[in-house]
Amino acid sequence: MTLRVSVIVPSHDRPEGLAAAVESLLHQTHLPDELIVINDGQADIDASLQARAAAAGVKFLTERRSVPSAAASRNRGLELAGGDVAVLLDDDVEAPPDFLARLESLYEADRQQQVSGICGQYVEPTPPGLPRRVWEAIAGALAENRWAPRVSAARYLRLPPGLLGRVRPAWRLVGGVMSLRRRVYQRYRFTEAFAGYSL
């Protein structure tokens, strides 16, 4: 089974980062089927990005939004996506060349489609002067009380052999490097209650 992969990149006035992110996606060992850039910044998207995507054989869509909002831009990208899996990347993420191939192999190993989404590991730096355990406690408390659900909706299921040791259940996914199955991204959206480029 070959999955169709849509990559969505919300962008806000970071043309250099966006160019590097797009280049990394066009040099994947398994290219995306479509690349969707949602621009809600003041700067225009470099027209050469579309030409480079076309030369690589990747469908390239871009749309401008007038109101800056990471969540709203992600949601618009999801509305345009046509893939079996939607990958959401921030505009400063440079994916290693085997990123999409490895991600697709995880989804394909899950033949019963128990895994709804996969997120890249997120390591939050500890601010200077704070012990790591103190920072983890503060960050966890803020996340739990501010925007995380009180009870995890994740069910702990027996994973197929192809996923053992490769994925693990999570309370929440980080938007900067995240992927979702079509059945999930067609039904659910990011909350747009947080304006601009808050978390």
C-alpha cells in the first residue's frame, strides 16, 4: 500500500526558513504528493519555490490569509489537503532526507489503523538558571492547566509488530512536526482561540 502524503507548511514572514524547509522536502527519498504553503505574513512567497516543486514533480499549492494565526493556517491547509496522511511542519523545520519515507513506513506498518497521528520527538530546552526537573514541572503544569485535555483520549492498544519500539502513546502532539491520518484531519481542527503565533 502506498500512502498519498500532503505536507502543510504555515508560514509567517520567514522566507529564508521557508525556502530551506521546502528544499528539504524536495530532497526526500520519498517525495510528498503535494506541498501546501499557507502564508499569513506580509512577505510574498518566493515564486521560485513553486518552480522547484514542479521540477521535482511535486504538486505545490499556496494561499494567502490576511490574519496571522498558526492554528487557522494549519486548519486551512488541512481543508486543502488530499493525502491519506497530512504532515504539518513549521516553516523553520528542515526534514532529514528519509523523514517522509520513515513516517510512511510507520503508517503502513499499522494495517489496522490504530495510530491516528504521529509526532516527531520534541525536546524543549531548559531556560538558563533553572534545574531541568523544575522546568519540566513548570512546563507540564502550564500545559495541563492551559490547553491540554484533562483526560487523555488515547487508548492503550496492542501495537502491531512493525510499530513496537517505534511509536508510543502520547497525551498531546506538538504542531511543529506532526502528522495525522485523513479520517482524523477531516473531522478535527486546531482551536483558533489562541491568536497569532502562540503555542
